[in-house]
Amino acid sequence: MQAQHRHRTPKEAALIKVDLSAAEIPIEPGGTAQLTVTATNKQDHDDHVFLEIEGIDVEWYALPVPSFTIPAGESQSARVLFKIARSSASVAGVYPFVVRVRSLESGASGVQQAELVIKPFSALQVDLTPRRAVSTFLRHTSVFEVTISNLGNKEETLDLYASDPDDGCAYEFEASRVTVKPGCSETVPLVVEPVTRPVLGSHRLYAFVVSARSVEDSYVAASAHGQLERRALATPFAAAVLILVCLGAGGWALLRPRPVALNAFQATPMQVKAGEEVTLAWDAVNLAEGVIRPDVGPVNASVGAVKVRPEHTTTYEFVARGGGRQVSKSVTVQVIERPPPRAPQVVQLEATRRRIHQGDAVTLSWKVEGATKIVLNPLGREGEWPLYTSQEVRPDATTTYEIAAKGPGGVARKSLKVEVVPAGESLAEIRWFRAKPELISPGGSAALSWSVENAASVEIEPGVGTGLKPKGRVEVSPEATTTYTLRVSDDRGNPLTRQVVVRVEESPPPESPEPPSGAP
């Protein structure tokens, strides 16, 4: 019996169903995420479809395989790769989008909605203008401009602080709490003045730190260093008295070396991850020579800073010498060890076909986790993950392909065998062909069921027909015992058959009438 074809209406052709592996895809800025889209063709014919993403920035995602063919009644999966830059432009939030699978032949489409959730991260920077100012007896206040830059992707509400180790200055912000949007900066004036204003005395340099700290998370903070030089007012009377004292004290007082003083030695920040940057700052008076241990070395400037990158918790010591005196101060930087990298894993390795004829093409596809580079053997081809996710091959003989996923945590491997069979051998496979029941009464019926793979044509004789689906069931009512033959062919016409027998019980012979009594 020949299969009958009829014209499909638009309503019938638009039977494409779309399923997503997740309705919500969380992603860390600077990282990647993946969404699996499964399209099901509910039509009675194969269809070629196109995968589209609508509603989000095209730079946020990539489609390795935007179009593919779905056989009738079957499903096909495709991947959507997401990658978000770690910048303030990637604002944290929920971004809804639509996944559409559209037929390139009939125009039918299926849609599904999902949400891309960009996680927040924080990064602050504090700058001070000017870095150093002077306070005199007549103009004792100095105004600094504190600029706070939000380099993260979420709005930050920050409290501002300023202090010096000796509490020698008073600090007043125009606003002690500011809110900074992602990618923006805010400038807040800061008034600094010394607590004391002596008429006579030497100049004094105060090193202070201005910090901005998140109201919600105290670990989110940044700071900048500044200096204020306090100058005393010397009157003529005071100068005359000073000259008399100096003359009376003699040359010893003039020639006596001044002892060194170490006003401050501090680290910012005091807790970091291994390899992150730490600023060591100091303020010394009458410094002849100094050294910072370990691993920093000698310093000559009385006031300065140096950057270090400790790999483990370290105590830094500043030793200052001058005027026949040696003083030192220490500060400890706590280092949080980084966790070891996770070992890579080959989650999935698939082939579009496991058995082929020589010269046929097979597409290998894979899914890995924790890897940065993919090596496909025995071809020896390399590619960066997640850009290299599939490869078309044409083996001349049976070949075992291996995926080696390389990452910071090691190497993971997984293999798959593609069998190449002779040109005359059929690629079609008959999983089963059976009749139930195999014995029927006259006029009764039996069900023939079958399941085949890789078949280009399917037919059952006698009386069932050709152009059958790869999997099906049909009722038959033979009048006599019949042998049914399932015949399948691959795309090159190579046949494969299997038979079942439906037996029909024989009818019992009619009974003979009993002879009348007394008959011979």
C-alpha cells in the first residue's frame, strides 16, 4: 500500500515545540554560562529550522550551531553560550529574553521565554586631589577633593572616613555618605585641619588615609593616602628668644644630630587573596637610612609608599636609623589562600552516527566543564573552549576518537568509536520485529510492531505496505498462516530483512450425524 501525501495547512506545519534546560541562567561577569535548547518536530516530515535569541544584547551570547535539521517526530538539541564582560557596563539584574526556533521551509516557529541573571560584583577606587597640602597659622584649613569611582556593576552606598595614626588632624566631609551608580564617580570636598596650631615649632607632616566603605558589605572598600604639612608661626620676639637660647646652648646644641622618629607604617588593605596588591606606606622624621623586611629592601625617602604582592600571610617591618637612634614598626598582612583549581571533566561525547560507510561524514560533539583547551585525537586538532565544541570527520576505517579536555586542574579524557562497514553492508538496524500473538483463531487479528534505526526506507510484506515510519504498529488479519517480512534499506539501498510468522488455527472438521437405531 503506497503512502498518500496531502497538502499541509499552515496550522499543521507550525508544530514545533521548544524546551529549555533552565528558565533562569545565572552568570558571573567575566564568566560563561550555557543554555540547552531542545526543539521537537511534531510534523510528519523533516524540517530545517533556525535558532534565534531575542531581547538581549547580541554581544552577550553566541550560537555555535544556529540552524539544523529535525527529523519528523524527533527532537534536536542546540546550545546557546553566554559570556558577559566584567565591567560596569554589565549592570547586575534580570534580563528576560525569548528563544525562537523558526522553520526555514514553512515559516512555522516555536518560542520559549527565559531570564539571564547577571550577578553583581563590587570594585571601588578612591583618588585624592591634591595629595599633599600645607596648613599655616593664618590659613589652618586645607580642602581636598575625594573622588570615589564605582568600577563594579551595581549601585554602591558608601560611608566616608578619614584618620591619621596620631589623631593629629580633624576631618570634615561635605557629605559623609554618598551613592555612586555603576561606572560613575562622585567628588566630595574634605576639610582637614591640625588639632593644634603652635606659634613656635618645627614643621609637622601628618600622613592620613581616606577610606570609602560599603554600607551593605564592609569588605567592599577602597582608600587613598594624603599628607598635611603643619607650619608654625614664628614672631620676631620668639625668633630673638630662640637666637639667645641657641647662643647660650652653644655649638653642641647646633651640632647635635636629631634622632629619627617613625610616625607611621601601615598596610592597605590588611587582608587580601594570594597575589593581590598591597600598599605599604610610611612617614618618618630625620631618616638617614631605612629598610623594609622581608623582600622590599632599602628606602631613602622619609615619606613614601611601595606596592607588594604577598603569597602568604606576612609581617612587614620598617627599620629606620638616624641621629644615632634606631626605631622600627611592624604590620601584618593576612593572605587568604586561593582554592586549588577544579579538575576538568568531559560530561558528554556524542556522534551523529556510530556506523557509517567509508567516505561518509560524521559530526562529533562534546560538552566539558572546567577546561580551557580541547584536543581531538587521533586528528591532533586543538581549540579553545567553549568555541571548539564539534568537529566533522570522514574516517576511512573504524576509528576510536578521543577528547582531551585540558584545564588548570589537569586533563580529562573520553573516547568514542565510529565503525566503518563495507559498502555492501547495510547501515540500517532492526531493533525488533515481532507479532503478538503469534497464534490466532480464524477471523482473528495480530499486532505487528517494529523499531528500526538508520533506515532510508521501511516496508512490510505482504499486505502492509511501503514508506513506513521507523517505529510503528499495525493490525493484520490473515486467513491462513502467513510469514511477514520486514525489509529496510540504508541511504545507499543496502537491504536488511527480518521475518515473523502469524499462524492461524485450523477449523475442526464437521461432526457426522449418528445413524438411526437398527440401521446396519
